[in-house]
Amino acid sequence: MTISLPLAGKAALVTGGSRSIGAAIARRLAADGASVAITYNASPEKARQVVADIEAAGGRAIAIAADAGAPEAVRAAVTRAIEAFGGIDILVNNAGLGLGGPIEEVSFETYERMIAVNVTGVFVATQEAARHMKAGGRIIQIGSSMTRYAAFPTASLYTLTKGAITGFNRSLVRDLGPKGITVNTVHPGPTDTDMNPADGPVARIVGPGMAVGRYGQPHEIAAVVAFLASPDAAFVTGADIVADGGLTA
């Protein structure tokens, strides 16, 4: 008996897919049958490894160099993914920066860079992909549980950018719903990543508040994304799904 994978025949683009949560998402979507394009900026070796891992498991993948804060590079990445796989069915806007500091000390250059990557890059990728998606398309944004509960100081700029995406999606569902495209946001809580390791300084602050008593793992966030990308989630749109180990409960 042949078992059909839930994303067989689908094409996905995962921005910032070379490491941590993005890499886990790329690997999971590929394991579920999708052809996967990832973008990367500063980690070419890690991007190549993700592609190699997917191909070794029998999947299809490509890595595309693209600064998520450069609109033309983002548009070109969407075009490249479509050329490689013949279309785009799933977009996961994962690329993001976590710069910040006390609000009085954040430079305007830092603000502009954060907006460019975390907001403008998401808008451009979403707009470009939506122009090519057909019914059944999936757009999934990676937000943050910080938009629900600010667990520590110095993250106001980061939270500003993630809050913008939450608002963007609430209206976007009305634009794309009639076309059969769903739009959802996954809000990870403290997850063991390069940016926020489980043994890092933030963990010492938020760790006691974790209802499950531990940090999340990238593959656990990827599992939520995989559900939203699947046919089983066809009736789920406009959702803010929090995967944070109960931190904000």
C-alpha cells in the first residue's frame, strides 16, 4: 500500500531557513513531501547542510541567498523558488532579527534594520507569493509570544515588529480568503535556538515561568507549522497559535 505524504506535490519557501526554527521547518515540510526552497543571508554553510539533509532523505530543496531586509532580493527569492518548483503553495515567513536594548538607547539605524527584516521583508514576500498562489495556498508567519506577554525588558523594538505582523494577518485573511488561501501566525515562546539558547541569559529569567518546565525545541514549532501547511488545516485561517510551553497561559 502506497502512503501519500500530506504535502506531496507542494512547493514551499521558508525564509531564514538555514538554522534553528527555520531549518527545522524546512526539514519537516520536506519530510511531509514538499519541495522546499530556503533563503539565507549570513549562514551559507548551514543552508547547504539543510539542503543536503533534505536531499539525503529523498526530498528536493534549494538554498537562495537573500537578505530578508532587501525587498528586491526577497522578490527575486520568490521568483527563484517558483522557477525551481513550478509554483508556490506554501510561504513561511520565518526570517527575523532580535536586536534591541533599552528604548532610550536603541539607535535609529537598528530600528530601521529591524523594520526592514521583520516587517518589510514579510510584507514583500507575502505580496509576491500571493500573486502566484492558487486556491489551497498557505501563508504562515512566525510571530512571537512576546506580543502577549513581555517577560523581560529591552525587547520593545522586537515586540513592535512582531505585533505589526499580527495586525497585518488579521486583515490579510479578508484579502486572500476568497482566493482559497489561508493565513496564520505561529507565536513561538522560549525555544532553544542560536538567538535564545536554553542555557542563555534569557532562560534564567523566563525559565521559572514555563508551565512545562523547559524550553521548546525547534522541531516542536515546525510541527505546528506543518499542520497549518497541511490539508487538515484548510478551515484554519486568521489564527494566532501560541506554542510557548504555557508561558503566557
